[in-house]
Amino acid sequence: MKRALSILLALCLLAGVLSACGTEPAAETTPTPEPSTAVSAEAATREFTDSTGRTVTVPNEVTRVAVSGPLTQIYAIPLVGDLMVGVSNYIAEDIEKYLPDYISTLPELGQLYGGGAELDLEAILAADPDVVIDIGDSKDGIAEDMDSLSEQTGIPFVHIDATVQTSPDAYRMLGELVGREAEAEEIATWLEDLYTMMTDMMARVDADGARKTALYCLGDKGLNVIAEGSYHAETFNMMTDNLADLPEVVSNGNGNEVDMEQILVWNPEVIIFAPDSVYETVADDATWQQLQAISSGNYYKTPYGPYGWLSSPPSAQRYLGMLWLGALLYPEYCEYDLQGMVTEYYSLFYQCDLTQEMYDELMVGALPAE
């Protein structure tokens, strides 16, 4: 039986060889490889190093971004506003007019840092961003915060440092993250040129010993001050001699609470009030009238729109604060047109055509009465 099967097998093989005679050889074909999930995933992502030194895996093309809070939102709108999947908090009607129309239609996502902060992770997951961005000062433990949130959500969280001086580089890093380097460079260069102009101006002021002593007062009684050394005081310190030199600095938007006796001791040449403080009432207050700044009329209200110009939040809008304080406090050294520069800022940062009426509204209480 085994011999019969061997013979039969040999005959079958011989028949196969004979049948192949006289025919063209089959063309060699390269099999189409199955797509590799690992390779595709690798090609769709890249590594990004944020300001904490963390290396984060992000999509190769970022098309949807979420912001961690109001400060990040202000930085983000000029460069990636059209990519935002939500806002940190409600956009009030009085500031809508300065912002692109689509901003007010976005859902609220909450905020990671700040007073009463609560980031709505469910809303962020529902918005499905490619990345969540945090821009601002580097807080203690921020790297751990970013790692923890990335792990909880499966979404990369990145932090970008931004102070007044480093805002241009913050935009460059943001541009690298989202693939908009050219647009980011335009913003960064504008800010750098402005910063250089203002530091040169203040060097001339200081050479002449003309820097003004000042306080930045806020709160419902005007008895909170933004102190020297606070992150929120960067622009104010740059443009004035900030008398609020305190042993312990509160580094938040509410500032340090002091008493009227201390303000009377400081007795600054100029007082700047926050938009929601007591600017409107101090002229009729006998105690405030004891201060040279109030009695001489050298007190003003910080412009606001769409956000604060000096400290709240402490964003790139503080460059507007530089321009404003330069023109207000040192007109003899000012070599720029304030309205022209402000109008240019609103166009570049918010795509807003700032009308004369809008500018006049911003300047109510911010400039000496004519």
C-alpha cells in the first residue's frame, strides 16, 4: 500500500511538471503589506516638549484645542481661536464686541487655576480636543498637575510659560505646537518691538529721574494693592515706582489687603484703580482726599475690554497697559500714538476693527480730562 501511494505521488508530480512546459513563467508580484497600526499611529503623532520640560505625545496635526482658564484663553484667541473647542467661562455681552463672533458660541469648560477654579473634565472630554493648553506662570507642582490630568483624560495637557517679557516666546512655542509658526512669529515680533520701545523709553525716564511713584489699588474699598514682586505687577513695576513693597506678597489677582493708614504713609504721586474699584467715589471721600494723588487729580481707572490691561488676568493685554501708562505718566517721553497702537493691537490680536466710539469707551477715566 505504501509503495502504491509513493508511485501515485510521483506520477502526480511528473504530471505537474509536464503541464507547465511550454507556458510563460508567472510574473513575480510583491504582496501588498497589511497596514501597520503601530506605524500609522507613530506617523500621526509627534513629541512636544513643554515649558516644564515634559515630553508630551501630541497629534501631528492639532486641529482642536481646549484652554485651561481665562489667562490661557486670552493668549490663545489671537493664534488658535478658530481651533478652540470651548471657553473657560461665560463671555459677557460687554466684551463680545471685541472678540471674533464664534467665541461666544463655544461651550464653557471651567478653569484649572485661580479663585474658585474648577475644570470641567466631563465637558472637556465631550469637546474632544487634541490637546489642552495651559499658558501663564509656572506654578509649584504644575508638571505633576499636567501629568495627572493627561492620565485621567487620555488627552495631552501642556504648559507654556508666559511672563510679560517672555510672551513673544510663548507665542512661538504655541505656534510650534499647532503648526502655525509664521502667524506666531508675526505676533511675537510685534510684541518684541513694543517691549523694546517701552524699555528704551523707561531708560530715558530713569536717566532723568522722572519715574512716578504709584499704587495700583483694587477691591470694593480700594484697600488691596498689587505688590512689588507679584506676577500680576510686572507691567506696573516696569512703568512706575511701585510703592507697595511688602514682606509677604499675595500672588493672585486680589492683591495684598492693606489699611488706609498704610496708603497714607506711601502717599504716591499717582494712583491707578482697578475697573471695579472705588475710582468713581474717591473724589468725594475726605480720607482719600488726604492723598496727593487724589487731591491733585492724578488718579485713573484701568481700561477694561475685552479683559484688563494691567493684571486681571495677567495676560498679553498687559502690553496695552504699557502703552497706556507710558502715554499717561510720561507724555513728554512718549513718541507713539496711543490710539493708533491700541487700534493695531485689537486688529492683530482679536481681528477687531476698533472704532472711535469703542476707543473712547475704553478710555473713560483712563486719561486726564481735557
